[in-house]
Amino acid sequence: MAVVPRVLFLRVMILCFIIRISDATNSTSPSPSPNPTTTATTPGGTIAATTTATTPVRTTAATTATTTAASGTQVTTSSPKPPEMHSMRDFYKILETYDMRIRPNDQGPGVHVLMQMYVESIASISEISMEYVITFYFRMWWNDPRFKFTETQANQTAQLHVAARSLVWTPDIYFLNEKDAGFRASSAFTSLMWVWPNGDILSSEKKTLKNSCPMDFRQYPFDAQFCKIQLGPYGMTTDDLIIEWKEPAVEMNPGIELPEYVIDGWTWTSCGGNYSIGEFGCNQATFKMVRSIGYYITQTYVPSALIVALSWLTFWISPLQAPARVALGITTVLTSTTLTSATRSSIPRFSYIRAIDIWMLVCTIYVFTALVEFAAAHHFSRRKQESMISNQMNKNKDAFQPNGVLKVHPFSNGKDAAEDQKEKEKKEATVEEDFDEDVAQAMADSDERGQIIAAKIDLASKIFFPATFILFNIIYWAVYMGSYEGKV
């Protein structure tokens, strides 16, 4: 009888122990869910592992992730919920823990930066120093997950004050072909920075730069110059920073007008390259500027052509009018030389020949040749005249003594001295009269022959000079205007 109560007592104790274990298990298990839960129990009655499968549910609360360690302990991790932004004070709280020295996604791929430009003006294009001044609005877009926030109203953005922008990480972009940036803005508020709820950032800044622009003047003034602006990161390789253009990469102010050029289009491309320390990105925009030749036609081509035509007026002036022809020829030569010097003073000194150099050289040759033509005509005329006079003098030199006195041979008979003197004087007067007539006739003949030769030279010049100059104009303008891309 004593054995039965003992058996019953043991059963009651085992039942109570099982109930206690069951209560302990229920108190440590999660709240009921529709997902299945599997529990494994060792023979000793302890829980070895518990695995819970949950279906992801999108909520406004923090995201929760549950994992099971190897020891059987459940580990729960959660990412913080982006802060709600009711005012800019809430956004500036992010900056309290923000580190601008670390780029976004510092453990991940490089930051992707998009760029865009709006050109406000282009001015001060200098051929001497090969540079130009450009004013533009420079925009960049990138994403920084550290600035994510929960919007409390539609289309909400955070606009950072100018003092707070220096606390935000920005790409280290610089301009490769910049020569000078010492242009001070009239106001300190020439930049902006907007942040969207997903962390997207827009940075815009007004810049004025003086950039270098290598130029080629072989076709000057029928040339077109290509001025570039190159920009890229200075210290970050493509592993940390990737830059690209955002379409449309370059926009232009339609009101831009240049005094000497016409903007005939622009292009953009990438100009990145490998260097000894790594690969760096680079973006490039190219502006095509075609020179307007209206100024050069009115100030250089027409005046020089008129000077050449003016030098031809000497062909209609008698070669005997030496002072008039010499003065006109020298004046046209000096004027042509002055124009040539003026055309070369506005551009750098190059060893190659430009289009305008060919024109001015040909004009100078025509003017100088016209002066040489007069010298030749005048020389031939004077040489003929002097030759005729010299021949006539040689014919009558036997009638005179070396001292210029007429030779008289002595008579053998003894005539009266008075009669001899009269006859002597008569002979002298006759010889002198005949000599004067011969010299005058020789001079008249030489003048007529010299004028004929000079007239032939002038006549040939009147035809040759204009005809060849017109032919040169046809060839010159056909060649250069055929390759010219602008408008007159």
C-alpha cells in the first residue's frame, strides 16, 4: 500500500515539472504570428535552436532583421528610421553627426556625379594672349545617403544656407585650362545647394573664369577658333569619383553677342586619361567661334585694293613728270607698308603665312612694281635722248678747237686782214647756226623716240597690272571663301 502512494507522488512531481517547463517556453517565445515556428528539444528538456521565418512587411517603423547565432541565441538588428523634417532645424541636426571628410559610400563604389553648364556670357577673346573670359552657372548632382530624411509634405526639399554648404562633402572639381579666376562676385550669394529626401544633392554656383584657348591663324581672317573648357577631379581617381555630363550638358544664353566672332555651336565629350598615379575623369566642352570678316573687308581689303589701283595712276602721267610719278609711287608704297604692319599688330608673331599676309604681300608687290615701272620707262627715255645729243656733238667736234673756238686754217697768200676777219666771222656764225639746228633736231628726234618707248611700257602696264590683279582676286576669294564657315 505504501508503494502506490509513492508511484502517484512521482507522477505528480513529473507532471508539475513538465508544466513548469511549458510555462517557461511560452514566456520566452515571440507573439503569435501566422508564420510557422519549429522548436527542437533535447532529451534533457532544453531548447537547442529556434528558427522563425517572417514575411517582410513595409512599415514606417525601423526595419528589423532577425538572425540566429551558432550558439542558438537570436540576434535582432535594425536600421534607424530617417528623421522627419518639419523644418530646417530638423535637417541641420543631421550635420551634427555628419563628417564632410568622408565621401558618400566610402566603403562602396565611387560617387557618381552628373554635371551641367549654362553659359551666361563669353567675352574678352584675345588673340595676343590666346585666352577668353567665360561666365557660367555650374551644376552638379550626386547622392549622399547620410542626408536621407522623411518628408512631411509633398515635394519637400532642404535648401542649405551658404554658411552650411562648407560643412557638406562636395566633389573636388577644378578647371584644367584655367589661367585666372580672380573675378570677385558682386554678392556672396552666388551658389545654392538643395537636398531631396532620398539623399540626392544639387549644387549650383556662378563662376567667371579666364581660360586658355590655343588658336590657329593660318586661315586668318577666314578662320574659326575652338575654345575649350576642361574640368575634372584633382585628387580623386575613378575608383572614388565618376563624373559624367548630364544631357543637355551645355546650354547657351541666346542673347550672347560677340563683336568679332559668331558662336557657331558647341559640343561636349569626355577627356579622361591614365596618369602615373591613377586614372582620373575629365569632362570637356568645346565652343566653335567663327570670325566675322565684315570688319576686315572694310578696314583692310578694300583700302589695300584702292591703294593698288591708285598706284596705277602713274601709268597715265608722262614719264617726263618725274616728281609727280615718284611722289605718287612712294606714297602708295608707304601706305601699303603701314597697312601690312597694322594687320600683324593684332595677333601673335607666327612663322607661318596667314591668308591676310598673302593678300597684303601681293598688294605691296603690285605697288612696288608700279614704281619700278616708272623708273624703267624714265630711264630708257633719258638714255635715248643723251645718246642722240652725244652723237650730234661728235659730228661737229671737228669744227671746233679744244677750247671751243672754231678752227681756221691759215692762208698761204697775203690777203687783207680785214677781209680774212670778216670771212672768219661769217664762217663761225654759219657753223654755230648749223650746230644749233642739228642739236635741236636731235633733241626733238630723241624726245619723240623716248616718248614712244615710254608710252609702250605704260600701255603694257595699263593692261597687265589690272588684268593680273583681277585674276589674283578671283583665285584668292574662291579659295578662302570656299572654306569659310561664317557670314560676311
